[in-house]
Amino acid sequence: MDYKYLILLLFVFGIAFGCANKGSENASEVSVYLTTSDLAFDFERQSTSFGEEDDKAGVSIVLDPTQRYQEMDGFGAAITGSSCYNLLQMDPVKRSEFLTKVFSHELGMGYSYVRIAIGCSDFSLSEFTCCDTPGIENFALPSEDLEYVIPVLREILEINPSIKILGSPWTPPRWMKVNNLTDLEPFNSWTSGHLNPAYYEDYARYFVQWIKAYGEHGISIYSITPQNEPLNRGNSVSLFMGWDEQRDFVKQLGPELLQAGLDTKIYLFDHNYNYDNMEEQEFYPVKIYQDTVAAKYVAGAAYHNYGGRNTELNRIHDLAPEKELIFTETSIGTWNDGQNLAVRLIDDMNELGMGTINKWSKAVIVWNLMLDSERGPNRPGGCTTCFGVVDIDANDYETISYNSHYYVIGHLSSVVKPGATRIGTTSNSDENIVYSAFENMDGTYAIVLLNKGDSDQTVSVNDGANSFSYPIPAKAVASFHWAMGNKQ
């Protein structure tokens, strides 16, 4: 037998054995995953049992499943061209081990939602769209999709067939661009420009053809956004699309999707909480919702956190509670001490994990799944200072460093499954204990908890039928998962 396949069999057997033990837990056991910022506990699997609440517990949390908030879609990362390039440099067995560790619900963390570019992004191997020759009849998937992205997605789907996929374009084909909406002069540039209204129909068909082309490869597209960062003219590939332009384009895109028999969700905006400080763009998605024709085609809005505060999610929800919210991009990098887990684990779980979920976000997706040790491959004019969810050593394409986003997403996806509902709680929690509680569709509860303080805290949790207590170390994240009990 080839030694690579022997290693893979041993790896799978080892995880399966652990999973079998996991499945044999009795109904009185609570599964725990624990990570401390110093990695004394590195996503360590533990357990505890139901029992009397600890009188010495500093924090008591009581679940209230009658109080129900948003239904969760999932958690994950972007499968960029750069991420796929790095993954495909790995030994196939090592790559399979890594992808299983990340995406398997049974054998790993269970990442459940990924984002990919429609055409290129600033983390691609070159600049391209799916139709660089003028004329929509010239649409074709580019080589990067065929040689890198699709093969990796197919491997992920083998591990997790229910993975959700969100597609976002960084630019339309350049022949569809104009300098502005007054002069309407051709704008043959990867960066900036506007979508020519004369090509709204062709560009809507471009989305339809892209979704269908992926479908022909066995890859279903769950959702799209009309434009990545529509207020950012300066990326290596970009397009400016103000709220009124996106409104008008969606009124073409929505019917095209429906006519093609596609139920792919449309999320608006896909940019920062502060609207890049453009006063006329404030409340961007809500302004589009006010057009009843456009509003009926969109599921909700997507946000990034490179500017502003996540309290904007509450503000948008309050103005349009019938529409969904998802979080679709954030990165760590040299600018925020991105590889310092002692700082980033706590800050990112607080801001990104708990901060978005407790403000109505149905999904949390971070940026590049895997970059190399040179923070690439990347494009000139794009982000050259970003780190990945994980970083792989470009000298051997084997040694992997795990960053904060790996743990933030993993702590959520491991216990909160697609279709779970965020539920209410009552608590005496202080400001150092931040958490979210959920009811999964399979009759289990989950709670993800952050202790951002400098001292250990014992936390008691009561679901109305059973209770348990657990000591949470300082500067730590803990995820809990257990079967519902019967009230006595």
C-alpha cells in the first residue's frame, strides 16, 4: 500500500475512533472545547456532567428557548484563488487532513459557509473576469476557477456536502465599465469605474451563467452579493456602485435569477459598517429596501468591519427587521498584530464572533482560509499585509500556523450547526463574560462563551431541565454542546 494512503487511513481511523467515543457519550454529558490565548489549551476536547449548580460560580446563565432570535446559516472563510493555490501545493494526504480538520462536522470543526470570488479578487493569481472578450456570449469560467478553486471546492464538498457558498465579484468585465454615469465614457481599468447601465441586462446574465457553470461542476451557489466593497475604488480590482446604482441593478438581477429558475439569495452592500464615511451612502441597504420592487428580490445585507462599529448591525436590523444580516469579511494583518494570538483571540471573538451574532448576524465569514508565509500570493494594489485564517510555510507547504480566526470560527461551527436558532438567556454576567446561546435543530443546546478577563471564572449554565458548572480560564474561549433534558 502507498505510504500516503496508509497515513491517511490511520489519520481517519484515529479521528473516527475519537468520534465514536464522542457518540457514545451518555445524555448527562456536556461536550466542551477549550482554547486559551496562550494555547495551554488548544481547542482541547473536554467534557463535564450535569449536576447541582456550583454555589461558588461567579456567573450564572439560564437559557430561555422561548425567546428566539435569528436562525443561523453558518460560519467559515473565503476560498480565494490564493488559498486554493496554497492548498494545492500541499501533499494530497496532508491537504485532506487539513480540510477534514476544518470542514468535517463529524471529524473536525465543521466550518459550514465559504465565500468565493466571481472572477478575480486581490487574492488571485492574476486579473481576470469570466468574460474578458466583449459580448456576454463569450462567457467562460477562467483557468483559475477550473484549475484551483473548483478542485478545492469539490474536495471540501466531499468532506461536507452541505457547505453553503457565497459568491461576490470584485469587478465586472472591463468592457462593461464607464468612467461615470454622466459622461458614460469607456473605462478600461481593473480598478474603479462604474457599471454602464446599458449593460445591466448582460451583467445580470453574467451572474446567471456563473451560477449555472458552477452547477455543471456539481457546486451549488447558495448566495451572492452584487459587488464586493462597492464604495472602495482603490482595490487592485474594484468597482464603485452607489446604493442607487445597486438598487437599479438588483431590479434587473432579481428577475434574471428567477427566470433562470435559480433561488440563489441576494445580499446587498458587502462593505464596511461606516459606509467609508460617505454621508450619502449611509443606510445603504435600507435605502434600497425602500424601493418595493428591488426589496422583494433581496434576502438582506452583508457587512465587513474595516471601518465603523458592529452596532450598525443593530441599527440596520431595527430599521428593517424583516431582512437578514450576514457578516462576510474581516482580516487580520500586520496592522493589528495579527499573529499575536494572546491579543487577537480575545479581541476577535469579542468583536467578530459574539459581537456580530448578538447583533442579528446569521453568518460569520472571515477572509483568506490559507495564505503563505509571505502573506500571499496577492496582487499589487491589494492587501499585501494580510494574514490568513492559517498560514502555511512557503518553504515546505506543510508547516501550518493557526491564527485567531481559525479558533473563532471553529468554536462557533463546532457546536452551532446550520439551522440553529439563537435563544434568550438571563444572567448575572459581568462585562468580562460574553456569550451566545443556541438551540440546534437536532434537539441539542449550545453556548459559546468568552472570558476576556484576567482571572478564571466558574460559570453555571441551566437549561430549565439540567445544569452544569465549568471553570473558564482567564483569556479563554469555551464552546459547550449537550442534549436537551426533560423538565422535572
